[in-house]
Amino acid sequence: MEGGAYREPRKDVMEGLGIGIDLGGTRIKGAAFELSSGHLLGEDTAPTCDGEFVEGLPAFVQEIRGLVDRFEERDSRTCEVIGLSSPGFADATASRIVAMPGRLEGLEGLHWPDALGRPVAILNDAHAALMGEIWQGAAAGVRDVILLTLGTGVGGAIVADGRLLRGHFGKAGHLGHSSLDLEGKPDICGMPGTLEDLIGNHNVAERTGGRYESTAELVEAVRAGEDSAKEAWERSLRALGVSVASFVNILDPELILIGGGISEAWDQIEGPLKRWMEEFEWRPGGGQVEIRRARLGPMAGAYGAAYFAMQRSKNI
């Protein structure tokens, strides 16, 4: 036979339509897949409508129902699995978000299988992003990997020996809240001097004495050769390098992925980060971690949610 010797078909491969949904603060992203191959069938978006309610439920529930309905109508099939990526801590049953203070009103405690009227598996958005990268992105085939998402804050996720670390309360992977300065200002979780406050987009003006309002503005000034920008950016990347080297010492991954909006400035991240890793990474026997930019961008959560739901369905 073409392609080599005959092999029995895999019994663990799912077939049918799978849908992944990523619930964001302003926009909901959805993707539909052929489960047997992972082939992308289509993408769609909807507004989150945070703060709005329809028939006693958050309006984003109705928007997600609409996305699912449209995917099924286009494909003329009922989906086999639905995965949902969301901010916050997902419970052990992957059916609800148990903690998401401050935004997405009505999300906390909402039981998604009841809300959608069908089986659905939910997980944290950073966890979902890493699952997506492992399924079809920059971490394909890797069993020990850490993802850092650099954006407004710093999120993260860890897969060790092929298993996503969710932790006892579901908060594993919040690497941005690791402390780098015991005397530093407490972050939103009360931790002093954290990575999130040293590189996140939320406090660029504070970190730069009001010179720059955003990471994009700061990086543009770096490219223009402004000394104050270069100094601030180098300080942030040194913090990132120290943190990554620390995570490597603790978890010994094969791969570090850098994602999130700030990773759009990869040309200004990769070289300095690897230079700091040369200084800080412990490399017994000469081994060193590989560092890559995440590949799937803003759709990573939708991809990972579908994959998580598929894997969970196989194991039930």
C-alpha cells in the first residue's frame, strides 16, 4: 500500500464536528473543526455584550448559542463536542468558572452545560491557548512546555509530561504573579514586585514616568533609538529572562512559548530574551530550553478549547 505497511486504524480518533469558543472581554471567537483530522472548517466572531442580560442570563450566552448554531447550519451536522475558553478559574468538572471578579458579569458560577443545553467543557483561557498550540501550533508534539502570554498582564500555562497542570483550585499557571522584588509594590493578587507589573501593558506609563502610554508606543520608541525607551524595555526583558530561567529551573521544560499581544514585538523580544537566558539559565551538561513565539495568535483559545473538549470526551 502507498505510504508503507498497513496499520490498524486508531481507536481513539474522534469523528464529526467539534467547536471551540473563546470568551473574551469584548469579543467572542469561535472555530469549527473536523475532529478526525483537526482540519479547520471555519471561524466566526460575536460581541461579548458584557453587562447585558437576556432572559436572566448574560447576553454572551445567547451570542455563543448563535455561534454554535451557525457552525452547525453551515456544516449540516450537530457538533460532537464544544469547548469553551474563558478567563477565570474553572472547576474540576470543567462545567463552570468559579472565580472571575471584576468583569464578565454573570460568568461566575454559571453552569455551561445547562446554559447551552448540551455538553460543554470549559477551561481557563491561558490553559486553552497552550492546548491549542500543542494541538496545531508551535508546541506540536512537545510534552513539557510552558506558555507565557504577555498582554495587559501576564498569564501562563504549563504542560508537564503531556498533562496540563490545572492545580487543586484551578489556578495553576498564573506565572505573571511570581515575585521578582520582595520590596516591590503589590500586584492585583497582593504579591510584591511581580513579573506582571514589570512587563505587562497595564502600567507602562507608571513604569516609564509617563513617557509612554502603551507597550506598542514603548517598542516604537525603542526602534527609533530613544535611550529612555531602550532602558525601560531592557529592564522589562531582564525581568522576563530572570522569570523564565526560574521557571526552567523548577519545571525543566523542553520549550518556552511566548504569546499574547506584546509578542507582536517579537523582533524586539527574541534577541534580548535569549541573551538574558545565556546569563541566567542553569545548563548542566549543556542542555538549554528552546524559546519560540506562539503561532496561533488570538485564535489559540478557540483551538485549545475544542481540543480540550475532544480529549475530555475521549476519557469519559
